[in-house]
Amino acid sequence: MKSDLASAREAYREVKEECVKSEIARSAAEEEGKKACEDLEVERVRCRGLSDDVDHLNRTLLEKEGVVLQAGKMIEDLWAANTNLARSYKEIERANTD
């Protein structure tokens, strides 16, 4: 009977030890899960910020492209006006020399 009691105690000690190890492992897994969720949320926030930055840069780029196109049109118009003005001067000079 003493040996049965000692065996039962040993078996209980082993089961208790396994339960403690299991609880430690479960707790560690929960902590890792929480940490992973926190890291994921940080990345989500960072991604939203980067997305907002990209949207802002795209809008700015489109605005600048519009300004460049307008400036190009103005340059073309000024070039055409300058060409017409130069022709007019040449015509006036020819008329004065004739």
C-alpha cells in the first residue's frame, strides 16, 4: 500500500508538473499572440499613414503637372506672339525701306 501511495504521489507530481509546464506554455503563447496583434495594429496605422502620404503626393504631383502644362501653354503662346511681332517688325522695316 505504501508503494501504491508513493506511486500515486509520483504520478500526481508528474501530472502537476506537466500542468504547470502547460500553463507556462499557454501563457507564453497568449503573450506572443497579444504582441503579434499589437505589432499588427502598429503596422496598420503605419500603412494608413503611408497611404495618406502617397495620396497627398499624388495630388501634389497632379497639381504640379497642371501648372507645368499651363506654363508650357503660356510659353507656346508667348513664342507665337513673339514670332508674330517679329514678322510685323520685318514688314514695317520693309515698308519703311521701300
